[in-house]
Amino acid sequence: MIEIIPAIIAEEFRELKKKIRLVEPYVDWVHIDIMDGKFVPHSTWSEPKKLKDINTNLKIETHLMILDPFKTLDDWLRAGISRVIIHWESLKLNPEGQLKKITEKVKNYKFQIPEPQRRVKKRIYPLRLGVALNPETPWQEIKAFVKNLDLVLLMGVNPGRSGQSFREEILPKIKALREFSANLNIEVDGGVKPENIRKIIEAGANILVAGSAIFEARNVKMAVEELRQR
Ligand code: DX5
Ligand code: ZN
């Protein structure tokens, strides 16, 4: 199944809430971009503890474009999100060791964290981990980890801002990763538009994140539908 996920970059909590409300009727997931001004030049809203104040049925994934994600991981895991995505490039010292530590931590949350935004008391959902790769980073760098991940996010642009053009050289990378793993969720983020979404799906992606194609459209509902129909 192909999933279209709106990407939200918010300067402040109000903007985040507003954008969630805007897309809520049309999608199942939302992708929140978190930036620290260090891993990428810009910074965004970043208060995991406040996230629970948003009462929504949407599943939330946070794309952490931050250095040393392990430091704030606990806060994000407790925030009631369904998936956390960290950047391979943000793990500077001993990245393999750090990714192992992160994988363990997320796994241990698996059976403890309900999704509070769904107001489901008894059922407990697994929390998922994704790893994002910048356009220049070969996917083979995380080959050994792929089997333990829910998802690999391949950036179609350099992380940091919305509205950039998709880099076509990512297409062979998507294809190669799909050949390596038939069942992996391959998410593509950055530059996804109605004009190129078909190519990206044909290369092997099954989750498509779109920021400007949705939020800069005059009609959000139509923008989501247009991406779905391609
Ligand atoms: C880029 C972010 C993306 C971005 C997508 O750093 O991770 O999620 O907001 O926006 P568009 O679709 O406009 O490239
Ligand atoms: Zn993103």
C-alpha cells in the first residue's frame, strides 16, 4: 500500500497544531520535522512533552534532524508518537554502537507505550524506528541494520528546508534498496510532487512524504488526492 504523509515544519506549537488540523481529515499519518540548528542550519519547534496536548487520531512520526538524538529520545518516545526517525549522519562517534543502543531503547518501548492520541486504553501499539539517509549517503552503510528497522527514509533533498527540487540520482538508490529488501518500508522525503511521485513509487518507495506539495497548495484535500492518484 502506498502511504502519503504530509510533512510539517513548524516554528512554534500553534503552527504545528494548525497544520495538523488542516490535514487531519485526509490522511492517517503526519510527519513532523524537528531541527536543532546544528545538524541542519534551521531550528523548529521541539517540545516533545507538549505533543500530547494535541488530541488527534493521526499517527505521528517525528523526523529528528538533530545531533545526538539519543539524548532526547526518551522524551520523544514518551510523547505518544508511533514512529521515530533518526539520521544516520547525526551519529558522529561510533555510529554502529549508537544505532544499536537506539534500536534497543525503541524496542523496549514497544509493548509499553499506547498511542494516547487515539485514546485507546487497553491496546498497545508497537513503536517503530526509522533511519534517514542524506542524498549522498550510500544505503549500504546501514545494510546490517535494515532487518531491525521499520523503515528507511531516503532523503530526496538535503535536509533542512521545504520546497527544494527532488534529486533524480536518488532513484537508483531507491531501486537498489528495494532489491535488497522486498518488505522494508522505504520512505522518500523531500521534493515529492505530483509530477515525480509515480517515478519514485516505481523505483520502489511505498511511503511518500510531501511538504510544499500539500501545504502550499490552495486546496489541501485536492493536493493529497492528486498525490494519491498519480
Ligand atoms: C526536509 C524535510 C522534509 C520537507 C519536505 O528537510 O525533512 O520533510 O519538509 O518538504 P518538501 O516536500 O517541500 O520538499
Ligand atoms: Zn522530513
